[in-house]
Amino acid sequence: MSETNDHQTETLGFQTEVKQMLHLMVHSLYSNKEIFLRELISNAADAADKLRFAALSDDSLYESDPDLRIRVDFDAEQGVIRVADNGIGMTRQEVIENLGTIARSGTAQFLAQLGDDQKRNAQLIGQFGVGFYSAFIVADRVEVFSRRAGALRSEGVHWASTGEGDYTVSTIDRPQRGTTVELHLKPAEREFADPYRLRHLVRTYSDHISVPVLMPRENEPEEEATETVGSDGAYESVNQATALWVRDRNEITEDEYKAFYQHVAHDFQDPLLWSHNRVEGNLEYTTLLYVPARAPFDLWQRDGKRGLKLYVQRVFIMDGAEQFLPSYLRFVRGVVDSNDLSLNVSREMLQQDPAIDSMRKAISKRVLDMLERLAKDDPEAYSNFYREFGEVLKEGPAEDPANATRVAQLLRFSSTFDASAEKKRSLADYLAAMPEGQETIYYLVADSFTNAQSSPHLEVLRAKGIEVLLLHDRIDEWLMTHLRDYEGKSFQDVTKGELDLGQMGEAEPTDADDASEQTHKELIDRVQQVVGERVKAVRVSKRLTESPACLVLDEHDMGRQMRELLKAGGQTLPEMPPILELNPSHPLVGQLEATSDEGRFEDLALVLFDQARLASGEQLADPAAYVRRLNHLLLNLMR
Ligand code: ADP
Ligand code: MG
């Protein structure tokens, strides 16, 4: 590169998402201002980790300065704080990409959920992760000086912004590698440029960082602050600088565990629970696994952030190592540090290594243990967990058949025994409430709790006091195809097949039996004639006590939710007409049976059929025809 005076200064606009994020940050996080320091130190520590990793295959990147460190400097008079690292650094292009855009998919949708409620926004941003832009909570101008390890000194870069619409980048001369972030504090935030305040914050939030965080030695006149990370004697380390997971469990405080979680998970809330284990024997590794308190915004995004941070013998190898967790436990965050893997292990190698497979199994067990314990010891906290992650857990029985029963035990369902969607019951609760002689766990799948609750299919079960689980998550029908039985009891969808409860339960059996099928044969045939191909069969119902009609499926037919799931996935499915069941003891069906007027019979039969469809949550193919028929019948009534 030729020496020119032209530093190629460019002024660039932030991506729209960044502008929104900056706005959000500044307006909703003022009560958590101090997190900026944690975020900047966290980034500096990541940069050190990345350099250590890159240097495994090219140690010239250390540029003969292998002592990685972070330095926090301040200038009280100027109201300036600097966080400097000698980590991997950034090229000009990387600075533009990393500090001018947000590359995570789903960001736009995430931001679209934001409203005026700042408390709620603060929570949402916790799910997103705060990061570099948190600097603008306290600073009205931020400058970044950086040079990539291994690059020429003339390839340094300077970035500056006031956190409004744009930023400038220029190429500078920078002898030292790594990154310095310089905050020009807002007048009201100058109190942060104080040695005691800073030292306290570093200790509180960044003690676990495995590189030393240096600050000017206490009680000594301040060094002329430069943007160099020096190792001179005027600086001392203020943190422990040992990897947290290496330390003994008994010596780690709750606060340290929490602070470490916030660093690894890029979350700013506390975790719900964690489990720290050292495994010895055949394979040697340490895991520190966390369950977040809230679902991240990209939990359902295919390319959302997931996986553990992988270390090999304390050396950071990669973020988001998905191979150590099954997908239904993708909400787990944390660290796995292996003593056996090779330092140059790649993602591809992880996929093939049988040792990883057995680690994944062991880690899955740990997570399930941890959740079981929570469910037992703190049902309320467990129900919070379940609200956030229950739907993900439901992928478990299909993905991990070996643990299907354990996962099933962790599931919670709405039920006819609880009048609200928030109250959920476990399969164990269901079994405990089951009357003697009941061999089946009954359930119903619908689009919503309300639809499930008001389904006519529940009538006879309700009358007999038999509990039915009300399933209303998108994934539920699919889940149930993977749950064959639980503690020897099979599952039955109450909208499918013949529902013969016989003598079971409290109420008298309905009078629907074979004899009644015979008695109403003529009615059945006539209705069949009118409804035609739209149904597979018409029959007398054993499930209804209050409604005149309902639709059911054959035992092995695919339900509506499954069909819609598959259709959304692009599959074409053959039509599968339902079975129409009639309740002869209902006065409307009685009217139907008694009428000899063909036109009236047809209107009434079709209205009952359409009503049954509506009650199943279906849409009518010809709603206008339904309205016309219904009005016809109503007018006749008034005559
Ligand atoms: P995150 O840390 O969650 O990736 P941040 O907003 O904190 O998000 O940072 C954005 C990106 O900017 C980082 O992923 C990293 O690539 C880059 N970055 C930030 N600070 C540094 C630093 N000190 N050294 C090198 N790269 C950095
Ligand atoms: Mg960060």
C-alpha cells in the first residue's frame, strides 16, 4: 500500500436496524447504564479468545506479544473511558460489518415488536443481547481504534460516531494490534470516569473473564493515558483472570455464576438455573450449563444462535457448537471444555466424532436432571421455564426416543380439570386423578385453548367426570404421534375413532348403543344422502350429550393440525372426509328425524353438518350458503 495523505475517510449510514437498536438502547436501558462496561470487556475477552485460537495455527499473529490482556483507562477531566485489548482486532471491512450492521436474521421482526413501553422494551432487548451499542447509553461520542492481528501497521482503522444516523471510518496507522474503544461520556454520565466506580464494576461484572483486566494502580497519579495496552508496572490486574468453570464449585458465588452467564449467553438477565460438572474417566470434560430465564427472540429461527461455547483445555475453540446438545434442548447456554479433543477440531470433525455423541447424551441427561429437579423443588419456577421453553421441549420425544419418557414427564398440559390456559398439569397429575378402570389418557387437539375447551367432543367425558388434556400448541398433534404410552396407559385423541366409554365414569351411559344405531337407521341414511361425498360415514354419536352433531376422524386418520403443518411444508395431501356423528336425543336431530319436507330436511341436515365443522375449528367452504339455509329455517320458525 502506498503512503498517501488520503486516509480514505468515509461517512456511512447505519443500517436501519442499528438505528432502531441505538434508539432502543438509549431510551430503555437508562436504569442499567453500567452494563456498557461489561459488554465492552466481554467483547475484548472474546477478541482475546479469538486471537488465541487463530494463533494455534499461526503464532506469528502474536507479533511477539503473547500476553493477552484488557486495559480499562479513564480521564476524569475529559470524561473519557477507554477499554483496550490486544486481541484479534478488526480490519476496516470488519469494523463496517460488525459496528455498522446487525447480521442476525430475524432482527427486523424482533424490532417490529417494540412499542412505547420501556420496561417491556428493556426486557425484549435482554432477549436480543445488548452488545457494543450499549456504549451509547453513557457516551455521546464513541471512537474505535483497531488493527487486525497480523495486518500491517498502516492497516489500522478508526471508527467514530455520535450514535445517531451515521459514522465515519478511516484508515490509520496503528502500531499495536487489537481494539481500543473510547467513550466520550455524556455530561450527566461523567461520574463513571472514576477509579473506584470502574474498579467496582469490573469486579462485579467481569471477574470471571479469563484474561487479566488491568487498571491504573490505585493511589498513584494517573498515567498519561494512551491507547496502548501496556504491561508497565503502573497497572494492576483487578479481576481473578481464571476461567470460571475451572474453579471449584464451592468457591464460586451465585453472583459469579450469574455474571458469567451474562457473558457467555449475551443475555443481560439472570439465568433461571445452572449446573456445573466435571466429568472424569473415559472422556474428561467440564460443562457449565445454563437455562435462561427467558427465551431468546430467535429461538424459532432456523439459524438462530444456539449451542455451547467449546473450549479445549481452556483454549476457546468456537461459539455455538451445536453438536453437544440435541435441538430440543437448544435453549441451553454455557461452556463445554474438553481435555480429549484436539485443539484443531473443526465443526465437521465434531459431527463425525463418536466421543461427541456420547458427550451429547451425557449433557442431555444433565439438562433433564436439572429440569426434573426444578419441577420437583420449585413448581412455580418450573412453570415459568415451561412457559418460555415448553414448546421446544415438545420436540424431544421425536428427536430423542431414548429419553421420550423423561421428556414426557416434563411436559405440562391444559386440561378439562383446570379452567385456565395458564394452569397446566403433568401426566403424573393426570394419572393420579384417573378413576379406577380407566386405561387410556384422553386428549384433544385444537387451535386454541378456547376452541379446545368448547369442543363438543368433550361432552360425554365431561359428563362422566373423565379428564381430557387440551392441547393447543402448533406442534401438539405431531408430538402425540411420538408419544405411544405413558406408564402403561395409551393415549387417545377424543376426536378420533369410536369413543366407547362403556360403564366407565360417574354418569349413566348414554343410550347410544347398537340398538339405537338400528332405531335411527333411516335418519342416518337420509342424512348420508344429503351430505354425500363430504363425509366418509354418518353414525349415531356416543360422545355428545348437549350438541346435535360433531365431526370425528377414523382412528388412524391424520388430524387437521398435522395436515396444516404438512401443507405449510409444501406437501399435497389427499382429501380425507370426516365422519359425521349425530346425537338423536338432541331436539334438533329429533326435528330432523320427524320432518317429511325434503327441502327442510336438506336445510337442517346441512346446517347441522356446517355447525359441526365450525365447532371443529374449520372454515366453511361456502359460508353464504350456510347463512341462507339458517335464515330459511329461522323464517319458517316465525311463520
Ligand atoms: P456480540 O458480542 O454479541 O457478537 P456486539 O454488539 O457486542 O455483539 O459486538 C459486535 C461484533 O463486533 C462482535 O461480534 C465482534 O465481531 C466485533 N467486536 C466488538 N468489539 C470487538 C473487539 N474489542 N475486538 C474485536 N472485535 C470486536
Ligand atoms: Mg458482545
